[in-house]
Amino acid sequence: MTRVAAIDCGTNSIRLLIADVEPATGRLVDLDRRMTIVRLGQGVDRTGRLAPDALERTFAACREYAAAIKEHGVQRVRFVATSASRDAENRDEFVGGVLDILGVEPEVISGDQEAEFSFTGATNSLTTRPDLAKPYLVVDIGGGSTEFVDGEEHARAALSVDIGCVRMTERHTPSSPATAEQIAAITSDVEAALDTVEKTVPIRQAHTLVGLAGSVTTVAGIALGLDEYDSQAIHHSRISYEQVEEVTTMLLDSTHDERAAIGVMHPGRVDVIGAGALVLLTIMRRIGAREVVVSEHDILDGIAYSIAAEGAA
């Protein structure tokens, strides 16, 4: 097996997966999986630049991850950077800092590449589930963007649009609780983005909706009534449209302190979870999805598979 480290740096969080991967079979064994909220995309939608304090938070997490990679004796590392660093004028500063700390240059990938990795990571473990019909629609709700990927064994159509939870929060500044006008403004942006998505991705034809990333997993944890975050309970849970609607309404109607007191809530998601849940609900309403299958396996797993495949080639 090949010991790899996959790093996904997005708008809101940076995440690490260290795993042993068998290239021939695609078998993946987790050794270390962690996430740090760094808000790299803080203010990017407004200024077009990565803020100095956001860069320093990200570099601090990179130093922590570098120590874990060394401790586990990783053979190959791949660092993928997504929405915030694609948009920033000063992304060279980000690239140089990561290279100095981790010894690898971050790949600032396109939204379509991001979607491909997400699809592979999310669906690899679903192919043996006869109760989950194909085609799949994988929806990865990130901080800056949301990826939509349609496919069966492989991705067939994909598109990334700028309706992430951080971007929607910064753009519309929902209060606590959110007002009807703020909710309508976010919903309108999501609906407009879905109009664009439907020109490329047949989202209404999916038989199984698969939801990824922190907004989705947090909504699932709340819907399941968990006292604390439990990835095993959340992974492959099936959350109904009615449950998503109930949780979204609760989050948008809550104060900051009420959201912060929710057991499964990561502190870094308190301010953006309402917008993230609303993105999910609006997508489900548009495509008529009766449920979302929640996956803890996502772009990180897809990156890990890609490292092992390249090593075997």
C-alpha cells in the first residue's frame, strides 16, 4: 500500500487526510483525518485579496499538518487549493508560504477538477449499495463555491458555481436571526446559480443526491439529534427533505449563541451554517429530492486516490 497525505484548502477550512491506499483495488485506510477552520477566504469576495491574518492562520495549520505528515512517514503528498485561492490577486504569496512549510506546491485547481475529485471520493464506497440508485448527483457545498457532479461509475457532467456558505454570508450579511429579506436574497442567488448549473448538469435526472462538506454534515448531525459530532453516525445517513427544512428554519431563526450551543456545531461554522443549510434546502427543492445521502468521504478521498493512481502509473 502507498501512504499518502491529501490536503484540501478551501475558503473556510483546511483539511488533512493521511491514509494507506492500495492502487490496484482503490482500498483506502484512514490513519489521520483532521480539519481546521482558517477562513482563508475572509473578505476575498469584497477585496479580491487574501487577508494577512487569514494567510497566517492557514500557514499555522500547514505547520501542524507538516508535523503529522512527518510523524506518519508519508510517501507522497498532494495539496489542492480551491475557491478562495483561485479568486485572489495575491495567491502567489499563498503558494510560496505553503511550499516553504510543506515542500509541495499547492495546485490551484479549477472548479471542474474540484468536482471530479469530490465525485470520486464520495461515490467510491456507494457502488456496492443497491438501495442507492444511479445516477448520482454529488453536491459539495464549500465556503466559496458549490460543486455539482452527475455520474454513475464516473463523472459525466460537472460545474462549480459561486454559492458557498461563506460567500453567501459575506454577500448578504444575515443577522441573528436572519430576516425574511436576507433569506430571500440568498435563495435568489442560489436559484440563479442553479439556472446556470442546469444548462450543463442534468441535476433533475439524479436518482440519489449525495451531499458533502461541513454544511451538509452539520445539518445531518442536528437532524439525527446527536449530542456531539460523530462522523460514523453521520456517514451515509439519509436525511429527508422535511428534516433539512426543519433544521434550516431553526438555524436561520436562531441567535449566534443558540447556534454555538448546538452540540455538533464546530465553532468556525456558527456564523455561516444558516446560509449553508439554505443552499442545501434550495437545491433539494429545485430537483425534487426527497432525501440527501450524507457522505464524510469527499474531495480528500478523491485526492488520496489520485495520488496512489499516479504512483502506480
